[in-house]
Amino acid sequence: MVKITFPDGSVREYEEGVTGLQIAESISPALARNVVSCGVNGEVVELNRPITKDAAVELYKFEDEQGKHTFWHTSAHLLAEALQELYPGIQFGFGPAIENGFFYDVMPPKGVTISENDFPKIEAKMKELAKKDEAVVRKEIAKADALKEFKADGQDYKCEHIDLDLADGSITTYTQGNFTDLCKGPHLVSTGDIKAIKITSVAGAFWRGDAKREQMTRIYGISFPKKKMLDEYLVMLEEAKKRDHRKIGKEMELFMFSERVGKGLPIWLPKGTQLRLRLQELLRRVLKPYNYQEVITPGIGSKNLYITSGHWAHYGKDAFQPIHTPEEDEEYMLKPMNCPHHCEIYARKPRSYKDLPLRIAEFGTVFRYEKSGELHGLTRVRTFTQDDAHIFVRPDQVKAEFENNIDIIQKVFSIFGFNDYEAQISLRDPKDTEKYIGSDEIWEESQNAIREACKEKGLKAVEEEGEAAFYGPKLDFMVKDAIGRRWQLGTIQVDYNLPERFKLEYTDVDNTKKTPVMIHRAPFGSLERFTAVLIEHTAGRFPLWLIPDQVAILPISEKYNDYAKKVKAYLDKHDVRGYIDDRNEKVGRKIRDNELKRVPYMVIVGEKEAEGGLVSMRKQGGGDQASMTMEEFAKRINEEVAEQLKVVDNESND
């Protein structure tokens, strides 16, 4: 018999060799119908994998993250099986599950192009194969046999993968029908659970992500156990298109990109710059009670600075390459991180235990080389500004300071209505410690500090191995937006390593020299990414205090342009932001166009308004129409802003 421990702590005994599916059946038939994979001592495995010793077991449904990953992993193999039947001679690269669905990188036969026109027949073939309810069979295979098998099938990319990446004794394949793939798993027991399928897009992708290698075809898809789920997802996709920050940003004239300037380099237009500056001012208000000192550091630094910090060794490939000056052996780098600069600020003079915590903040612009294919609007760019801070503390201050920063991030989220979020403790990969700097003891201490802070704050956090920064573990905040998508925004990181590398010290109460601990934190993450997420969360309908233009003034004809200017001058004087739409268009057209710009208020001016010193107010969306004096309108706007900022100040001083 084996003892099976469930997540609630209860224990049951089963015969040795019991499977996850049998355990689910012993609990309830309904659970057995809905479970897709199981966790055994932290490893996700197939439901038919025998359990031969005592184990902690979790059962995953499609609704669980692990369940989705299993479901979409098998769906990627189903896609490949369909492509193999439709395009004989096709070669396969990698085909993983991703956050929303799956993809497979393939090299079609010579002369064949796979386009959107092919999606219906690919979907139809996948559904046909899924209906066969083919068993997915796992097999352990020797490296030599794997090479022989995939070479016989003409799968050059698979052979390269086996040769370069896989060690003998660790290779497994999964087979369904006539398709066999290299894979670690886990997978569904059979393909029959895949009921609804949609191929979503096709793109180019270099083999192994190397721009010097051949370009493959990447086919994306998503699948569900019920058609209703797919229908709901497609509705969400349509809503996401309407909320696309690239589209809304263009309509609202917030930012732009220019091929002449360069890929992934956003240009903030006047209205976007106003919005960005207000975000910065908001954070300054939130931070005011915490005694931060704001600094400005250069956009470049000596390469030696990043050699000292470890960024060159661990991050060099993701940075822009060094800049060589006319001086011999003098090299600079575009700044990929702010932290080394802040370490130098700390080191500029002796520090005492009384000086700590020392909180250094900067809206610091950094530069990172993202591959062209990974660039996306403001969410993936090559230069961005972090709302960065580095706090230098004594070891006994780590937990309290970490908790302060949890409070700051939660306040920021509350202000913007990000009420649905989860925390993730990102840990070092225990199987690949060479990717990180610092001793095992330091990593254990810093990881435990985060766990204790989360526990103290009552913050439930999932743990993810392998997601830590190279210098320390972190607490990442994953926000769900208005239509249910997850975004990684705020982050807090504990770092015992950089202070040691920079030989930072403080004089302790016993007059001995000690090394401070460094906490990295960014509530927004970056202004670019936060703005993109905020646009898509609000569909561009920002709070009145934040939006660049609070009012559009619409004269009904050219005769009233002078009165419109008088209204604008009055509003300017009373801190109401607006502009005049004096185009030679009918007022209905002006209303429609300014609705697209998400301006919260429009005031229409004509003969009646000019004669009476009035404005006809119209709220975004057509609600709340009324006639009032300029004074009454300005007062209404200012009171609404004050009410919103009162919430901000209440959050900041809570």
C-alpha cells in the first residue's frame, strides 16, 4: 500500500501502482470526468502514471493552471499530427503550451506556405483526429534510438535537438496515432477530451530564436474541453481587439513608433507625456510618507560597472552591445539596469546603521535588446522607464521594509482598480544554480524572507522555481485586467549579492563593518508596460485626474469659434484641461470623433451659450447632458478631480 496525502492534509491508502485517475474515481465520478492531470510530489504527470511510493498528490482540472498546460501541451501535439497528415514531409521544431493556448514551429515542405486560408482545414483535421480518442503513450528511449528514429522520419530539427540538448537516460517520447514527438510531458491520457479547437494566427520564427538560422512557420492555436468555453474566449478576443493599447494609443494621440527612429523605441507624444508625468506625480504622492530620495543617473555606464554587478556575465546577451570610445580599452554600455548606479550612490560616503533604511528612487530609463519578433507595442520595447527604487537595509529590517513595499504596490493597484491579482514568489532553479550568483545560504535566507513577509501580510502567494532574477528571489504581482487577462506588473526583490559585489558597508552599533541588504522594487514595473495595461484595462477611459484632455469644446459653427476660445481661456485659468475642435464639420460628427478620443466631457457652444455665457455639457457616452455657466462647469470638473485625488491621498496615508 502507498499513503497519498491530499492538499487539505488528509491521507488515504491505496494499492501500490495506483494512478491519478483511479484516485479521482475513488473520490467521485464527477471529479474523474473533469480531472486532466495530477501533481505527484510537485511534479505534474499523466493521470495514468503509476504511483509506486508514498506521495503528496494534487488533482488538476482544466480550470487549474497546471491542467490548462497539460491540455494545451497535448493540443500542440494534436496540431502537429494534423499537419503531418495534411503536409507530408513537413519538419517539426518545438511545440509548447503557452499562457493562452499553444504553438508549433514547423518547416513546411519546399514550395508550401501555410497561411490563414489554411486554418479551417487544419482545425477540421484536428477535430477529426480528436474524435478518434487516440491514446497518448509515453515511452522512455535511448539517445541513439531516438536519433535513429527521428532521422528515419527525416526530422532534422528534432535530431539537432537530441544531439545538442538531450542527455542519454532522460529522453522520452509521446505517441498518438501515427505521430511521435520528443517530449517530457505531461499529457492527457487520450485526445478525446479536446472538443473545441481554434487556430488563431500564423507568424515567422527563427529556429532556436537565432536570427542567423532559417525562419520557420509558427502556428498558434487554442483548445477547450467544451465549445461554450471557446465561444466565450472568442468573445473575449474581440473585446481585446477593441481595447488594444496600440489602437487606442493612436486614437488618443498618446505615443507613436517610427521605423526611422528604430524598432521598439516608443515616442511619447504631448498628450502621452502629460499622462506619463501624472503617473510619476501620483507615485511621488504615494511614496511621500516613506522618505524616499529621488535621483537621476546617466543613461550609460562603464562596462566595468556591469562586470562588477554581474549583469554583463548573466545579462550581456540581452543588452545592447558595448560602445567603444576613441580611448583605448574604454567601453560603455547603454544602461540595462539602474541598480549598479544606485550602489555607487550608496558607496559615495561612509554609512552608519542609523542611516538605514536608505531609500533611493529613480524614474530611470533603461535599454535592453529585445528580438524584433518579440516587440509588441508598449509591452515589449527596447527602452523603457522603470519606477525604480533600491532600499539599503540592515538584515533585521528586511521583513518590515518588504512589507512596506507590499503595501505600496497594493495601494497603487487599488487606486487604478486592479483589484484582481495574485502574488508569485519567484525562486531560484535548484537544478541549475550556476545561472545565479551568491551562496546557497544567502539564497535560502532571502527566499525565506519573502515567504515570511507574505505570511505576515496575509498575502497568498504561489511559488515558481526558476523565475528568480540572477541576483536574488522576487515577489511578482500578476494582475487580471477587466477582461480576465493576466499581466505581470509590480515586483519586489531581495538581494544579498549586489551589496557584496560592490563591497558596500555600514558601521553597526558595535562599531563593526557590516554589509547591507538591498531591496529592489517597482510598483508600476515600467511606465510603458503599466500604461499599456491601464489602457487595455480601462479601454482608454482614464480617471479624470489622469486623462490628458478632460474636455473638448465644440463650436457648432465657425461663428462661435471666438466664444469657444473664451471658454477655453476660462477653463485654462481654472486648471481644466481641454482643446477646441474648430473643424468645419457638423457638431454630430465632432461628437462622434471626440467620443473615439475618450474625452470624458464635451461642451457644445452656439448662439444660446454665447449670449448667456453658458456651455452645454455632454458626458462621454451621452449621459449627463446639461446647460450651465462656465463657472459651474469648471467647479464640477475640479470637484470630481478633487474627489478622485482624495481617494489617492487616503490610499497614500492609510
